[in-house]
Amino acid sequence: MKERKHRKAPIYPTLAAYRTTMNINQYEMAEEIKMSASNYGKKENDIVKFRVDEMILITNIIKKEFPNATMDMIFQRSDNESN
């Protein structure tokens, strides 16, 4: 029997929560910031690091619906490490 993989908690839970609350999936967010969905998924799962310019673009997208959101808040890591 094949072992079932357990999905890990998101590294950036606030980013994922804002994105899903805004009804934006990873593919759509990737399109908004001009990158592949695969690359965006790797970044949201911390396989590849977000660049600062990407973080700014994402923050600006989120701030359209949540004007009080800050980059520090959005990119708070679940493992309490800093970027």
C-alpha cells in the first residue's frame, strides 16, 4: 500500500489565509506577480525564497482589500524564522 503524504502546515499561514479569503488561488497570484504557478507554490511553501520585490507586489495586492495589512504581518512565518 502506498504511504499517504501528509500536507504540512503552510510556512506563511497569514499569506495563505489572505489569499484564500480574497478567493485567489496560487495560480492566480502567480499570474498577478508574473511568475509560474509552480515557482509561486515553491515560494509559498518555502522551497524557494521570496525576493523582496515579489513580497512588495504581493503586499500591494493584498492591501487592496486589507489596507491595514503589512508586509511583516503577511510574511510572518509559522516556524518563527525570519526571511
